[in-house]
Amino acid sequence: MSKLQDIITISRKIIYYKGYQATSISDILEEAHIGKGQFYHYFSSKRDLGLAVVEDLVKEWDRDVFEGIFATDLDPIVKLNKMLDRTLAIHLDEEGHSGCPAGNLAIEMSEHDETFRLKVHYIFDRWISSIEGALSELKMQGHLTSDIDAKQHARAIVSMIEGGILLKKSQKEDGFLTNAIAIIRAQYRLS
Amino acid sequence: MSKLQDIITISRKIIYYKGYQATSISDILEEAHIGKGQFYHYFSSKRDLGLAVVEDLVKEWDRDVFEGIFATDLDPIVKLNKMLDRTLAIHLDEEGHSGCPAGNLAIEMSEHDETFRLKVHYIFDRWISSIEGALSELKMQGHLTSDIDAKQHARAIVSMIEGGILLKKSQKEDGFLTNAIAIIRAQYRLS
Amino acid sequence: MSKLQDIITISRKIIYYKGYQATSISDILEEAHIGKGQFYHYFSSKRDLGLAVVEDLVKEWDRDVFEGIFATDLDPIVKLNKMLDRTLAIHLDEEGHSGCPAGNLAIEMSEHDETFRLKVHYIFDRWISSIEGALSELKMQGHLTSDIDAKQHARAIVSMIEGGILLKKSQKEDGFLTNAIAIIRAQYRLS
Amino acid sequence: MSKLQDIITISRKIIYYKGYQATSISDILEEAHIGKGQFYHYFSSKRDLGLAVVEDLVKEWDRDVFEGIFATDLDPIVKLNKMLDRTLAIHLDEEGHSGCPAGNLAIEMSEHDETFRLKVHYIFDRWISSIEGALSELKMQGHLTSDIDAKQHARAIVSMIEGGILLKKSQKEDGFLTNAIAIIRAQYRLS
DNA sequence: TATGAATGAGGATTCATTCAT
DNA sequence: TATGAATGAATCCTCATTCAT
């Protein structure tokens, strides 16, 4: 792995846990075992690193969720289940206590930095579109009643997941996320 | 209004907009037109102010939502609708662009400071219990089928609202919140 | 003397000797025996201090040269001689080896910062106007031939003084300045 | 042109415009399109480059002014006029707004680095000697009265030129230099 | 109560220079 | 010759907090 990617990966973990503002360059230097000069050799500023971190997140979503799940020719039910499984896996993991990486940045950065916001915006936008696509397929298959508004429901699904993750973080109870996902599965008869 | 409450109110606005970490004492002094001495007369530290701000939020919820809505003997449908109306009113207001005051703090502070987390925890907890109570009433009235798990649904409702607010902030589209609330109303036949 | 004026006075000395860019905040803190916080309590930035220093210089000129010499009703010959005496006194002093405080800043800052430039511009402008006035008086007195262009000569006088100071600094020979001033005195029959 | 000379030429321009201290190695690398390694292959330090730049200036003066003008067997009036013409040409050029390259370094570096100072000292010294020589020739020709002190006047001429250039930079008016030179021409009946 | 001067640790960033390749 | 990764001291600046008045 390149040093640059190395720094991004380590920074992503720290920023995920501490938040972007609360993370200091020193935190990163220490964890990555590099000097100030090296950091600024790769990144022109803390913001530059921050954007690289979000970009890394974007790429991961593109690869794992959009290309890896929704762009395949799997059955829409399988797609949606895989996406929900992935979400659960990530957030029930020992390192998944800090909420949604995208959602955290959305809340912390949206009002301060439009560039950050747009990158997070892209993730949510593509996520919703993908779900909308799958729901539309389900409608055509007759699995869902045809009067359903796929876009509205896609938005509701993502809202419930994000809300579930947020509450899980604040209430320290996994149930908030598992419950949200169980309700989604029930609602759209995915299991 | 007392000077103390004045400072809290002003700080709450700034912290709501900027986030707790990104807000400096100076920001508050400037906006409140006070000096350092006065600030440290009322608060022993920034954290102390932060906690007072969350406490202020807690009190507002206790007054406006729990006592003002759920503790009354209104019809449960009316209660839920009033709560949803209030949510919409706050977040569609010009000053409501920065997300959920409680949710923001949940994300920003939960991992750093247990005292902050517990205060936010209390808000969400009481919110969910109140909704759960209303849903139970609705079940008893026969308005909802009796196989419904009130607690799970209360959690789902709050999740969807919080998720809707989060996405509204990041995607800059009111639709995320109005949609979430419309779906809730439809789901539980509140309108 | 106030702490603020204290810092300005100390900074002026250091900046005079080292130059503005080469002077670090730490240099000033050390010499003034103050902490960073105190410095930034009085000045919002290094540039802010720099401007205060030039402003201090401007005020000194206003007081000592313009009001103290040229605005009086002394004989124009006396005025010019007093000004030349003052120049010599300052630059032949042990602490006057670093050139002209205004000229140094003119060279170092003119191209970088218009605000600095304008303050220095003001000093030179007023200096030249004052000399021009004195020369005009001399013309009216018949001390100088009437075909002389007072403005041109005022400019030439200041040019020769500034050039003399510059060369004195570089060549480390007082003669450059004393010579320039002797020539001026001879030229306009001031002694 | 060799790479080394290329770097010196580019650096000279940047240092002339920005000043030595304010010029960073990176500024030079960028403008010269070279890497760190190449730079430190040619120069052992920033100071080393700085000295090479002044040396380049010295050589140019030796070639263009001392050998090209004063060492010829031209008439002293022609010599002096050529020198003044050259000065005007350089400083009225679009790229001549930043003052006198030698004078700037004199002010910025004289107190900090004796080696820099001595190189600038050499330029001024030879310049003055050359003018002194020409004035002496003029005296012998009877063009100037014999009671004139050639050395003093040579110094005065350089002082007025340097002062004129300094004021032109600070006051942003070409008149300061053209005026100084016009007065010199008039004084010694060069035109 | 209130002021604002003072402290000093810590933050982001720059920069000349070295070194492995 | 040449590259650019790496170093680390130093720079400007912020900020929560304390203290004298």
C-alpha cells in the first residue's frame, strides 16, 4: 500500500472516531508515524486531507455498494438484502460504534464547507437512486403493489437507516439499527 | 430574561449552527456582548456552558413536547400530529437548516463525553417512550392492529425523523423531512 | 508607557534592525518579555503590528518634523537646517546603522502590501511638500533664484538624503550621508 | 544557456521582485521547473544561490557598465550619458518597478550577511569610482570648474540615482527618477 | 459582578535541507 | 545528474483559562 493511501486510511479511522474538526494533524502524524513535512508533502492542508478521506469513502461506496451490489444483475431482493447485510455488518462490528461515516460528516461539515457537502451528497444520492431502481424492479415483478412511489420509499429507507445509526450511537443500543432494518425487510417483504 | 439565560440562548444558536467544537468562547462573547470575566462568572468552562446548552434543550423538550403535548389528555392521534407539526415547523423554518440540535450533538459528542451523551440520550429516550405510549393508546382504541410492537414502531418513527433531518441537511432538500413525516402519518393513519 | 506602546516601540527597533519579514513574533515576545497570548491580545496579526509600527513612525514624523519644524514660523533656512541636523543626528547615532526606517520599509514592503506602501508614501509626500514650501519661501525672500522649480528640488533633496542613507548602510561609511547633506547645504546656501 | 545559469536568471527575477528572504526555494523550483535534487546539485544552500545571484548582478555590471561604458575611450560626457540612459531604460521598463536590484539587497542583507554586503559594496564602489574618473576627465577638459571634488560628486550622483529609484518605488511615480537624472545632467552640463 | 490583561499549550502550516533511489 | 520522499525546527496564530483590579 502506498504511503499516501496509508495516511488516508489511518486518517479515515481517526476522523471517523473523533470527527474532522476534533482530529488534529498531530493525531494523524502520531498514528501514522510520519513527520509534519511528509504529511504536507502529500496534502496541502488539513482540508485537503479531509477531502481525500471523503473521496476515499466515496470510492469505497462506488466499489462495494454501487458496482458491487446494485450494478450487478442480481435479483432486486438480493440486492437490497445484500445492502442491508453490509450495513449491519459494518455497524455491528466492534469498530462501527461511531455512527455513519458519511452521516457524521454530513452533520459536521455540510454547513461549513460546500465541497465536503457535495461529496457526501453524492453518496446519499447514488444510494437512494440505487434503492429506487431496485424498488422499481420489484414493482415490475409484481412483488410490490404498483401504487408505491419508488423514490419516496427509497428516501424513507435511507432515512430510517441513517436515523437508526444515529440513535444507535447516542443510545448505545444496537437495537435501533437492527430494528430499523428489520422493519424495512418486513415492509418490502425482503426476507 | 437573565444574563445567564441570555448567554445560554445565544450560545445555543451558535453551537447549533457551528457545532460545539467549532464554536469558540470568543464567538459567544462577541455575539453576547460580554467580557471574559462575565462568562467565567456564569460558567466554569466551555464544557460547562455546553452542558448548560444541552440542559436548556432538554428543558425545552420537557416543556414543549413531553409536558406540552404527550402529558396532556389529548387524543393520541392529536398528540402525534402535534409532535410532527412541531418538528416540521422547526425544521422548515429559515433558522432550521442546521439539522436536529439533539442529533447533531449526539453525533459530535457521544463518543467524547459521556455526560453530553446522557443528556441527549434522555431526550431521545423520553421522545420514544412518549410515542410508544401514544401508539399503545391507539392500539387500545383499535386504531392500530393489536399485533404491532409499540416500542419498535416508536423507535422507527424517531429514526425516520432523525434520518430525514440529517438527509435534509446534507441534500439540501426539504423533501427528505416532509416525505418522512408524510410516510409516518400514512403508516399510522394520523391524517 | 502603556504595554501596547511598549510592544510597538520594541518591535520598531527590531523591525528597523532586522527588517519586517525577517522579524519573527518570537523575536518580539522575547525582547518584550511577553507571551503569545498577550501579543495577540493587542494585535490581530503580525501585519497588524507591522502597520502599527509604521503608524508610530508616521506619528513621530508628524510630530517631530512636520509640526516640530516645518509648521513653525521659523526662517525657512533654519527649518531646512533643523531637518538636516535631525537626519544627521539620527543616522550618525550608534543605533542608526540600519538605514532609513521609512526607506527600508518602502523597499521591503511596497510591492507586497499596498497599505504599508501608502503609509510610507505619506511620510515621503509630506516631507517633500514641506521642503518644497521652505524652498518657495526662500525664493520669495530672494535667497534663491526665481527660476528654480521648488517641487523638483524638494524631490532631489529627499532623493539625495535617502540615497545617501542607503549607501551609508551598504558601504559602511558615514561620508555618504554627511557628503549628501553638505552638498545640499552648499547648493541652497543653507550654511 | 546552461541549466545553472537558467536557475540563476530565474531566481534573480524572483528575488528582485519578492526580496531574498521572502523568496522560497519552492518559488524557484516551481518557476524553473526543476526538482529539489537538481537545485541542491547546483547550490549547496539558499544562501549559496543568493550569493550566485548577486555575483550574476556583479558580472552584469562589470560587463555592461564598467567594461561596456566606463572602460572604453569614449568621451566622459558620452560615458556618463550612456550610464544614465541605461539606468533610465532599466527602471522605466515594465519589469523595473521593484527598485534597484543592488539597492534592495543592500537594504535587506547588509546587516545580516557580510558576504552579501561586500558584493553589493563592490558594485557601488566601482560605480562611484567610474563616475569619479569621468568627472576627473571632465575637469581636465575644462568642462567642469577645477575646484570640484570629483569623489564627492560621484557619490552624490549615485546617491541621487539610488534615492530616486527608492522614491519611485514607494511613491509610484517615474518622475522621481527622471527628475533626479535630469538634475544630474543639468548640474554637470551633460546634455 | 464585571473587565480585559495575561498565560501558555496546542494548532495548522512553511521551509530549508537531507537522503534513498 | 536528477527525483521527490522525508525530516524537523520554526512560524504565525487560536483558544480555553486564570488573574489582578
